[in-house]
Amino acid sequence: MPELTHGRRMLVLAICCMSLLIVSLDNTVLNVALPSLQRELDASTSGLQWTIDAYTLVLASLLMLAGSTADRIGRRRVFMAGLVVFTLGSLLCSLAPDLNWLVVFRMVQAVGGSMLNPVAMSIITNTFTNPRERARAIGVWGAVVGLSMAAGPLVGGLLVDSVGWRSIFWVNLPVGLAALLLTWRFVPESRALRARRPDPVGQVLVIALFGSLTYAIIEAPHGTWRSTAPFAALALIALLALLRYEPRRPSPLIDLRFFRSAPFSGATVIAVSAFAALGGFLFLSTLYLQNVRGLSALEAGLWMLPMAVPTFLCAPLSGRLVGSRGPRLPLLFAGGAMTVSGLLFALFEAETSNATLIVGYVLFGVGFGLVNAPITNTAVSGMPTDQAGVASAVASTSRQLGQTLGVAVLGAVLAAGVGASSYADTFVTASRPGWWILAACGAVVLVLGALTTGPWARGTAERAAARLTAEERPRAGVGG
């Protein structure tokens, strides 16, 4: 990629953030619309889970493929293709005649979305080569997530209450088209110096692993052990096959050598934990506010602001902290805040009091706002520049997998606790195990934030990068 002026770099960052905005906004807005969907389409709890997880599941399954493909054939080309498919998928979602078709069209959306975030992050990584500038750019990137969380509940609530749930997908159409035109005009093309060959076997194994695991979790409360056990077994077999097959590939879909770096491994697990907490938090909060408290979609969106606004404010602060002092401090604060938030709900039933509900929301928003920038920065730091797409795709995959598992696990816990009763009668008691899981996710962020950001961890990252570079030299001509 040619050296760009400061103004052009800022424009590229803005264009990439537009793609993140529509992908992130889509999930936030849809969460607010879940009760409306439940009523209009007669959806069960598992049906609501699938409207969220069909999207995040496909994203998680295809992100690494999209990242490596973009490194090989051109990042701008893949990015523009993603904008086209995502925008088309959004239009189809707004026309879905029933829940099954909505789930299918959400998967179409996700195919496009898989070409956006990891590729955009790769474009940013190659545009901002100075480590401090890159950390600040990633902080802006994280702030867009906060912006989507702040705007999503309000925009979604207003649209659902005034027009209907279908209108929430219309927001993506003008933004997607504008981002497409701006990308064509202003974003330069770039490729990896050493392209990676396709890995169809690895891709099939990833889809089998993520899909079967998610299905087993979501359907467990509604089926029998005999109906879900085969899917759990398939997930285990796919995982073992991946661990055996991928290291034998010269250009694997998942480069397990990255995990020799403790910071990279820690960032991956932290991403899964933090985004599992986010997915579960949004799912439980939306259903509680509308189905238990009886609030409208817009009123529920306003109640979510104490969580969304701190996320928006803390994300750029986290980026600056990472750039000046490293990832440890924001990770420790993030893990601590998310843990305390989960404990407020698990131990003190925070949702039953307005004051404690707001405190719990604020704490979670602060924690989640601080966690995103160190995840991204750690995932791409120390990796060869021409592998930025693969490294950032692993981080993005971890986020989407975490959100998928959060909705699947906490939704299953809630469904098992509620049973045939009404939400209003049993929600607080039924959701308590879910809040304990959220607190545990925060504790994972806290502990790994401390363990994987010290001198020992940095040493493993340096050794992993040196070894990776040395091992790549004999393979330099393999994927050309």
C-alpha cells in the first residue's frame, strides 16, 4: 500500500468505521426489536436466539476465510464485495415473510459482514504503520462500537415503535451504498506480500465446529440428550480434526503458530469472554425491560443508555491508554468492572431496583468500552504485516464466536429456568445463573489481562514472531 497523507489516512479510517457501524448497529438494533419479533412472528426463546446467532455464527465461521482471501486477491476488492452482499442481505431481511426466512436472510447478511470487519481492520493496520497512530486508530474503531451501542437502542426503539421491526434493516441501505462509493473512490488496493492458499478442509471443519456446538447449546433445553448429543460429539470431532490437520498445512486457515504468543492467545480468550458477556447482557436486558417491566422498544432503548454511553466514552480512552501505557491497565479495569456488574445482578438482583440496575449497566458499559482496543492491538502486534488480515480475522472470529456462545448459553439457561411459565413471574430467578456466567467472563478478562501483559508474556510474543518469520522464509514460494 502506498504511503498516504494524514488526511487520506483519516478518510480511510472513516470509511472502514462506516462498515463497522452498520455491522455493529445491526445486532444492537435487532436486540431491541426481539420482543416485537416474538409477538409478530410467534417466535420462541430459541427462535429469538437464532435470529441473533445465525448472523454471528456465519460471521465467526467465515471471518478467517475472508481475511486470508482479502490478503490474497485484494483487500479493497473483498471489502467492496462485502458491502454489496451485506446491503442486499439487509434489504432481504426487511422483506422476510416469517421467522425461518428472516434467519436465512440474516445469514446472507453475515456472509457480507464477514468480508467487512476483518478486512477493514487489515486495511487500517496497513494504513497506520506507526504503532502509536495505529493504537489511536484502533481506539476510534472501538469508539464506533460504543456509538453503535449508544445509537442502536434509540434508533431501533424509535423505528420499532413508529414503523415496525422491518424498518431497522433499512438503516443499512444508505450507509452501505455510501461506504461502497467512498471505498471505490478513496481506498487504495493492497495485498499481502505472501498470499495464503485456500484451505477448504479447514473451512468445513470450522463451520462444523461452530455450527454443531451452537445448535447443541441452543436446542438443549428444548430437546432430549439423544437429539443434542450427536451435535456435541460432532463439535468435539471437528475440533480434534482441526488441531491435527491445520499444523500440517503450509497455508492453514487457522495458523496455530500464532498461539505460541501468550498475548495473542490471551487476547483470543479475552475476546471470547468479553463478547460472550456482551451477547448475553444485551439478550437478557432487552427481554427483561420489555417483557417483564413492560416498557416499549424506545423506553427500553433509553434504559440501555447508562450502558451504551460509557462504552462510547471509554473506547477512545482505552485506545490512548494502549498507545501510551500498553494493554494491561485497560484490561484490568475492564475485567474488574464487568465482574462487579455481573455480581450485582447475580447476588443482589440489581434489575429489581432502578438504582442498582443503572449502576450495573454503567459498570458493564465501562468494562466493555475499555476491553476492545487492547484485544485488537494485542492480536495484530508483533505479527508480520503481510499476515495482518489473518491475525485480525482470528481476533474478529473470537469476538463473534463469543457473542454467539453468550446468546446461546444464556438463552438456554433462561429458557430452562422459565420453562412453561411467563417471563414476568420467573425471569429474575431464571436469569440468575446467567448473571453468574457473566461475572465469570469478567473474571477471565481480569485474570488473563494480568497474566498475558507482563514481561514473560511479551517475551513469548517476541520469540513467537521471530520463529514465525524464520519458519516462513523456506515457505515463501508456497502460496504465490
